[in-house]
Amino acid sequence: MNVVIALVIFIIGGIGGFFITRLLSNTSQEQRKLSEQASKSDAALNQYKLDVAEHLSSSASLLEQMNNTCQTAMKQMQESTQLLQKATIEEVESMPFFSAETLEQLEQTATLRRKKRTEEVTEATEAPLDYSHNA
């Protein structure tokens, strides 16, 4: 009888062990899947951090180039301003707006226009052509 009881306990223990192993293996598979997903997420996060760091460093270098360009432009503007301030008002007044040739041509055209105006001015004693002579 002891053998039968031992055999029944052994069978019940085997069936129970089978179900417990099955249950634990499903849980361990889920844990493996979750750990794989966590490791993938960590890898993706690390890659994202590297991409952001690279982007920020390239942005910083571009901003530094822009700053250098702006400083160069400001220096050029200051030099230009200083050159313009060196020119005195007397120098500006002594320089004609037009060249000598242009001034001569302007004087010639002005005299021609005055002559035409004096020739065209005549007294109008006749009625305009659009009116008839008879009432």
C-alpha cells in the first residue's frame, strides 16, 4: 500500500509540476519579451540622445559662423561710417552733382527750350477752329 500511495503522490506531483512549469514558462517568456522591448527602447533612447547631441553641436557651429559673419559685417560698417565721416562738408560741396559735360548739355537744352517758348507765344486774335464764323 505504501508503494501505491507513493506512486499516486508521484503522479500527482508530476502533473502539478507540469502545470507549474507551464505557468512559469509563460511568465518567463513574457518577461523575456518585456526585457527585449526594454533593451530595444534603451537602445533607441541612446541613439536619439546621440542624434540630439550631434544636432545641437552642428547648430552651435552654425551659430558661431553666423556670429563671425555678423562681426565682420559690423566691422565693415564701422569702417565705412568712419570713411564717410572723414569727408568734410566742404569736400562734399566742392564736388558737383553732375559732370561738366552734363552741365553743358543741360544749359544748351535749357536755352533751346527758352527760345521755343518765346517763338510759340503769339497773340490769339482769331476764334478757335472749332467755332464757326457765322452766328
